[in-house]
Amino acid sequence: MREIAVSAMERFGNPANLGLGEIPYRENEIWKYEMDVGSLGRAADWTPRIELMDGLKEIIETKENT
């Protein structure tokens, strides 16, 4: 999530303060999120056509041009 937010802000010239790291550690905090598109693909007979960061870049560029 952090990587996506930072990449979007870098692309837009960092127009907002994301406030990353401003909340202190909380017990039982989940620090790392991962997903396996392979299991979704097997369950739904689906295969992604584009990498996540490439898709984000495409969406941002499309919005900038509208």
C-alpha cells in the first residue's frame, strides 16, 4: 500500500502529505500485506494482463490528459 501511495504522489509531484509513519506502533499491527494473484487466477480462471505499477501509471496518465 505504501509503495502504491508513494508512487502516485511522486507521479503527481507530491501534492499532499501522506503522513506515513505518523501513527505510533500499535500492538498487533499488520506491517506487511501480500497477495497472491495466482490463487485468484486459479479460483476465477483469470490472469492479470498488466503489472500493478504499470496499471497505476496508465491510470494517472489518462487522468492527467482528460
